[in-house]
Amino acid sequence: MNDSLNIHEDDCFDELSDEVLEVLQQVRPAHVVPASSKKYMFFAGWQLFYELRRRGKSTVYAVIHTTPPPNLGEWSAIAELGLSSAALAKTHGPESAYPLLSRNRWLWEKAFIGNLPRTPTKALERLCGISRSAAQRISAPKTPDHEPSMLQKLLDIGPEGGQR
């Protein structure tokens, strides 16, 4: 758990609204095993607890396992490594957030605390905690080099429409 605390800093949730944190916690509930009749040992999905507590939230969603998974320490470490993996970062990185932010501006009011971002690029910067230049690179449309069409080749016209 201490290793995970070092990875998941509290300040990464500062920009997110209470509603976003609550939905995240419901979608990825904590996993616990009973330690005694009234106490539980959390072993996964607890990363949002500190921020929820700081904001005065008292409800936490959890999956309660009647018996711990075999090799609980190993299981927790593997889960944490999976959350930190390059593959996960690549599939759920800022690049995948940008189209969602662009198409769903109406959600910004629910997603962010304080002043709303003015552009999808600024929203991406705030949501993902990335630099302005990184957000701009992601938001800038990439124009591929176009191969002249068959008609353009026949008429000897370049992709821009001018004679060669």
C-alpha cells in the first residue's frame, strides 16, 4: 500500500469534480477482505479514498471478498503494476481523452472544479496534468501527405489543385 501511495498522489484529483470522483469509485470499487467482524483490509481500488475523505464524502463502494485471493501481496503488486504499465497509459492516455473532451463539452461543467476550460486543449491539459505544448500536439490535426488521386495524375494536377 505504501508503494501505491507514492505513485497515486492526492493532487492528481484536484481538477476533478465530486461527481467524477464518485463515478470513478463506483466503476472501480475497492476490493476488501474482512479482517475482523467490523474491520476490513483494503487491497485494491482504494486510491480515491483520501480525496473523497478530504471532500467530506462518506460513501465508498467496495467488493467484499469472503476470503482473500491467494498470494494477496503478490496480487496487489501485480494490480498496481498493471495500473502503471505503459500499455495501460498508452490505451487510456491523453490521446484517447481528447476526442471525448472535444465531443462532450456539455460534461465539462460536471467534470471540472472552478473555472471551466475554454477549449478542449485546455480541458485536456487540466484533466491529464500535461503541459500546454503536449496538449497542443495532441489536439493539432495531423495532415497526412496525400498521394495524388488517379484523376490528378491523369490531369497532371497536384494535390493542391495547381498545374505541375
